Amino acid sequence: MTTTKTYPVFDCDSHVTELPELWDYLSKKEKEAVKPWFWPEEQWLVLNGNNWTYDSFGHGHLGLSFGFYPTTMGQRTPAAGELAGPGVDKQIIRKLRSMQLSDEQIEYVEQKGAREPLARIADMDLQGIDQVMIIPLMMFSSFLFIENHEAAALVARAYNDWVYDWCSVAPDRLFPCAALPVQNTVLAVKELHRVANRGFKVAAMRPVDVQDLYPNQPSAEPIWDAFDETGLVAGIHSLSTRPYPNPTGKQWSPGQFQDRAIRGSQLGGASQSLGFMHEAQTWLAGILLSGFFERHAKVTMAVMESNASWVPMLLEQYDRAFALYRNERTATATRLPSELFAERCFVAFEGDETPVYRQYQQFEEIGIWSSDVYHHDGADAWTAIRVMNKAGVPEEAQAKLMGGNARRMYGIEPSNVTSAEPQSYPRPDWYPTREEIDREYADRLAVR
């Protein structure tokens, strides 16, 4: 049965591969100033004067990889950050990453829409995505370790100008998310005002310790004052903690506890499982119980890439702590965390988060769908709609979750382009078929 929809979809979190053209937004003098601190070479990233190897995520994960492709045991593999796309679900991605592919085949499976705006538009038409917020990646990872504040500010400015022009190809469908040089409060505030004047709707930060500055500390208050003044949405975007270069050796993310407790022999990249959530949960506990929203009465916050199923349970616990430890709390907090979250926050969910749909009444006004395309765990709008239909989510609630809430949060007018999932996707002969994959996973389940 063909999956259809009658409402416009807004994808609140879809990533872009940062391209070499980004550096064209720096002058020759600025490039020379940045190079010792943050610069991509063919197979490594220069960071604070040291070389760091890229990981298997490939393009853009630790820096701008300039076409470098990762290898595993000498075999080139597809970049995990460019695999999800039209007609590609998580089982297909898992199969593709287990295959030995030729360079030509890898070129086919790596989605051009991760790098090219016109290709992105074409993919969106197939994926049921009418509008999208374009989110960076390197700006949440290796960029945070740049020690020179001026260099960090130049990189952030270059990225923001580049992604603004990238999205200008279709300004009613592609919207840029700004990054901030959070290493320095003064420079971050300056950049926040600059991008606000350019028309950005959101600026994103990661809820981690950046050079001894966690973003809820008193020294970060000017940044939040600037969010109050500009009206931009504050995007709080989580990520895994490995394998980023960490020159200091210090713990900088709540998710790192997993990487330390679960060694690579047990599970590679342990923070991929719960680290995203740990970052968001730690952040929310700090701001919902500290009077943050009372101090910043105009801040609207979007919690991104940390899933959403845990939110009702955590809010209940925060409310309990609000009352139970009232006499021990030094900060002035006057509102229940659950009330503040409902009024001032939105949370992103992914298409296969069935628990969100089973309790959709809890998320109907605060949930914002994210595809996480083109990453290896990404999925299209049709997948989310099918799961919601199966869970019995009413169409009115679907329309809010799949776009209405995000547009209200950003103040963006709707644009409805897509209405029905394609019947099929032409594939080369070597490409795994749905029947083959279903048989393979059926055999594996039978053995278990």
C-alpha cells in the first residue's frame, strides 16, 4: 500500500557534509591564521598543531575530509554519514556496509544530497520532506577542541556564510542552522547577532564542556542574553563522544562515561547507544531546576538528536526533585520543570521511536520530527508516517509532530510539495533487494 500524507513535513534535523568550498569564505590571511589550529589534510585533521586521523564516518565527521574515504582492513567502505537516502532504510544500510563494494558502487550508495543542495531537493521530494533545517556536524565535534579563540570564530563565520549560501538555492525549503564559537563568550555573542541579522532561525550548541566552559555556567550568561535579544531558537544538539581527538584527556561529555566503562572489545563506540541521551538529560536537569528560564524569559529551546521517549519519565523525576530538594537548592527556581518544558522547549524524535507514538498526547505540542539524514541511522518521512499509522496516531497529531510544531517554533511558513511515497526506486543489479534482506534477517532470527 502506498503511504500518503495531506500535511507539509518539516525535518528539524538533517545534516550536511561540509565541503572544501567552505574555506573560500576566508581571506588568504584568515586561512593562514586558521591553519595551525584547524585544517583538513588528505587523510588527517590538523588540530592545534597536531595531526588526527579521520574515523569511519568519513566526510565531515572530524573535519572537512576533502574526498578522503575511510578504509576498514584495507577495504574502502562507504561514508556512514552519507548513506541514508530515498528508499534506503536501516536494514539496507546495514547490508550495504557489510558488502565489499567497488569504488563505483560506493560512489552510487553515497548520497549526493549530503553535499549538493539541488540533489538534496530532489531527495526530499522522494522522501516526503517538504522543508528542512540543515544542521552541521564537525561544528559539534572536533571544532569544539580548537584552542585559539580567534581561529574558532573564523571557522564558525565561514561555516555559517557557506551554509547560508548553500540553502539559498531553495530558501523556502532549505533553512540554515548557525554554529557558534562557544570557546569565547564575547565572540559567540558577536556571531549570534551577526547570523540573526542575516535571517537565521536557530543557532545550535552542544551540551558539553568546551575548554572548561559548560554552557549553563555564569560566564555563559551573555550568550543566553543574546538569544533573548535576537529571538533565535537555541538548538541543543547531542552527539556521541568517540572517536573525537581529545588533546586535554579530560572528561568533557556525560556520554564519555560509557566509553570508559565499556571497552572497545565489548562494544565499539559505546557512547553511540546512550551518550546522546546522557548529554541532553544532564543539560535539562541543570536548566530546569536552576531558574534558567526565569532569567531568560524569551529563550525557546529545541533538544535535538537525543531521542524523545525518555522525556516524560525524566520530567516526572525533575518535578519530584524540584519539591523534594527545595530547601537545598541555591538557585531560584519558581516553576515546575514539566511546566517550563511544555512552555519553552521542543524535543526531536526519530521516525522509529514507537514509544513516542504510543504516548503521543505527551508529545503532540512539543515533538519535532528529525530524519537524521544522511547518517547511517537516518530514515525518511514515509517511514515515520507508517509507524505512526500503525500506532494509531490521529492525522491531526501527525501533522503537528511531522512539521506543525517545528514551523511554529521557527516561525516559518509551510510549503507542501510531497503527497505520496514513490512506488519503487530504480536500482542497479548488484544492489540488495528487499526480498534478499528480509530472507537474510529472517534466517538470522530463526537461528537465534
